[in-house]
Amino acid sequence: MKHEITSAEYPLYNYSTSLGCDVKLYFLDGAADLPYIEANDFLPLLNDFILGSSEKGLCFTLEADGPVVTYIRQNPAENADDNGATMVLDFDRDTIDFVDYNLFCKDASGSTLLDMTRITVFNEEGEPAALQKLDQGTLTRYGHEVMLPLGDYGIDLVWQDGLYLIPLQTLSDFILTAPGSGFYFNGKNLMFAADTRLCPDFYYDAPTGERSEALAEYGYNELCLMLDYLYGMKDTHDIESFDQLFHDVGLQSLLKGTNAEYADRAIWHLITDFFDDIHSDWHAYSYLAGPVDVQVPNGPSVSRWIEKSDEYEAVRKKYYPDGVPGYEEIGNTAYITFDRFYIEGQDGDQFYHVEDPMDFEDTDTIGLIMKAHALINRENSPIENVVIDLSCNGGGHADTAIFVMAWFLGEASIGMKDMMTGAMCSSTYRCDANRDRKFDDSDTVKDKNLFCLISPVSFSCGNLVPCMFKESGKVTLIGRTSGGGACNVLPSCSAWGTSFQISAPRQLSFLKNGSFYNVDRGADPDYVLADLNEYYDREALTDYINSLYWASNAND
């Protein structure tokens, strides 16, 4: 089929910040809301957004041979075959093939195939910072080849007039979401973002209206393709295909129609009614629908989790009406409390620019741990027990969760399994809690009696940490079974600009007897707290913790 091809250049933004360059986009047969990108024009974007300012020699290159275009990741330091990480686009067959999808999309700073951290671990002088990523103590099984059958989903790759045209959204879904963001096109600008709620005025500064028929058709097909391959809970939710699901639950006609607002509503019905997995979440309407102010209802599982969270926070407030401190000492016991694993930025070196660790804010988890470490190890410290309170922790940044685990255990080993490719990897880390740029036993509290408070509210990283503690056998868990949450979060968007997130195909796991087990079922406590007041009456809790220690010694 011969297409009428037009093109135009659009400024590129990181959220609403200009990146100082334009990107040439192509449009077929008058559909001005459905952008394609030429294969050669995508190459610099691939290098910038996947690799960034990486070390010399690590880059993507492109080769074209008739109807076949191959992107090659040159991996001089990856111990991989020279052509082991390729993306092959066949414009006759309408397919995209990856020999090793995980290696092709791997972050340049990653120490292992499925490294989940993003923190910078060296400063400009090459000095180590915050986390050490170990080569030893890791296990890697590479995934199988992945072929995306675009043609089976009604998606065309267009080779015409010497141009190799690829739907921009397809590349955004499968390549650019790997570093945590995707492309949004609003007819005026091209924006790289994870969530349009962070720049609504900029994103919605565009004409509203209906989708073209071409965008409606492609958008539906691409959404089915993306979810079939990238929704990490597909098998758990017993979904054979999303096209079938949309048909069965009555969302297909809304998603295929030209009304953008109706299509957006179908997506939030999908997330709230049929996913309802806490990690999957609705963000915002498409620019075509405009900033519609509609309160999106929560699904039953999310609602129960929120109610449980409110219940725990209400009981805690009785004991701490002015807010619970990040660090508190009760007798011989130190309590470290945070409701979110959080780090400001991704610069590990920032923690060395503060002279006194007491100046760290409690809101930054790594800074809080460094402060706690100094207090626990001060001269004449009375601390014998260290308790991390995750009873109201709903998750957050993986970097900080790893730091906390390494502080408690000396080394933190995290398992990861990619449900799309079958790749499995165990990554090992140490932390620098005393900020001497060394990674040794002086950076841990593993010689103390270690405890962790957990509850059904402890979700995602708030669940991963106690699961790893449980597996280590070195930390006593107190409370109730943690809330689960095995998948990473994948920022997503529709081809017409709906902003949302889903559970990614990468599942957090622990390695036992050479096998990977995901952490979705949660960690069971070693000792149950029947009454919520027992979590936050810390005088009584400290006596209880000491009784457990004394009983253990007596049994010995």
C-alpha cells in the first residue's frame, strides 16, 4: 500500500524543560495525530535515553539491509557476544526481534542484567558513593529471544521512498519505558515523561478533539500488544489476551471509538476494576480529552489497602499526635520509622556534602539511616536492639530499600525475574552508612539484635525488605503478614496520550536453593501482634522485644 507521507519537526522536552533540539516526525495519509519516526532519527534518541552519558565505547549503531533494519548495542564491557544485543525490525514481516531484550535495554550504570538501582555510585573523581554493586555473589540466567508480532496486531512498519518509518508509540512502549519514562506527543511538542500530572499546564496546552480513525485503530492495537507483553500480572489475573478481555468486559467499543475521553475512561476502568493491584494506577486524561476533573474510584483491593493504612495511621497518631520521629530511642532499643523509601535525586555523592549526619532530613531514607547509624554507634551508646518500623510503609525507591537491607545484613542480595523474557538475576550490594567511602563491617548494625515491624500495609519495597530479612534468618519480624507487591512499576501511556502505570514484567524475588520465588505473598511474622496498639506503645513493645531476646538466650 502506497502512503501519502508528510513530516514536521517538533521541539523535544523533558517534562516541560526544553532539551534544545527538534525531532522530525512523519505522518501517513493525513492522520496528523499518529506520529512515526524514521529509523535513523531514532538512533540518537536511543543512545541518549537508554545510555545517557555512558562510558566510551558503549553505544548503539544501526545497519539497514533492504527491508531489515538492525540496531546493535555495542557492549565492550558486557562480556556479551558482539552482536548479542540487537533489535531487528523486519518491514516486510512487520516484526521486531530481540536476541536479548534485557541486555539491549539495560541501563548503562547497571552492574547486572536486571539491576534495579538508579543511584550514581561514583562521583566525578571516581570515588565510591553510598552503594557498592558487587560482581561477586551474583547469578544471571539470560532470557530467551523475544519476537513482537506487530503484524498480528494490525500494526505496520512502513518502508517507502527510502524511509524506514516506525510507530513512535511502539518504540516508546518497549524501549523508552525501560529507563522509566515514555514519549507523549500533543500535536505541538514531543515530551519525555513518566507522568503528565507533573506538568499539566504544559501538556494540556494543545487543542482537544476526537482521535483520527487511524489513531483509534492503531491505539487500540498497540495497547493490546503492550499489555499482552508487558503487564506483569497477566497470568496471575488469568488474562489470555487483552483483546479478548476488552471484548468480554465491554470496553472494546470505547477503546476503538474516536472519542478520546471515552477511551481514557475505558483505561481507568481496566486499571481499577480488572487490575486492582495497587502498583497499577491511573494518572491523567489524554491531551485530546483535556484535563478532565473526574474522581477515579479505587478497586476493592486498593480500597481495602487504603482503609487498612488509615487504620494503622489512626492508631499510631494516638501515640504520636505530632508525628512519629524518624529516629527514636526507648531504653536499649532504637526505632527507625519511615512510611516511604525515598531519595532526593539519584546522586549518591550528595550524602558526603553534609558535614554532620544529624543534619540529614528524616524524609530522605538514606540520610535517615546514616543519621541512625551515627547515633547507634556513638560513644557509650546504650543501643542493643534496632527496629525498622515498616508498619505504614507503602514502598518507594528500590535504591533506598537496598541501602536499608545492606545496613542491616552487611550485604543485600536481590533477586529479579523478567516474566516476558524469562531472564533471572541475583544482584548483591553493600552500603556506606558511615560515609568513609569504604564498604565494610563498620557500615552495618548486623552485630545488634535486629527487628522489623510489618503489617498488611507494608507493600512493594515495604514488603520486599521484610521478605529479604525473613530469608536471611538474621532479623526477627514482628506484627502481621506484609502486604505483598512483587512487580516493579512501569510508567505507561496510550498512543493518544493517556497517562498511567502498570505492574511491570519484572518481579522481585528471593533466591532459595537455586530457585527464584517472587515476594507477592508477603512475609509472615515470627511473632504476631494481635492488637494494633502494640505496634506503637513503644515502652511496652521494647519490654516485649527484650523478653524475646532473653527467652532466646535462656533457650540457648
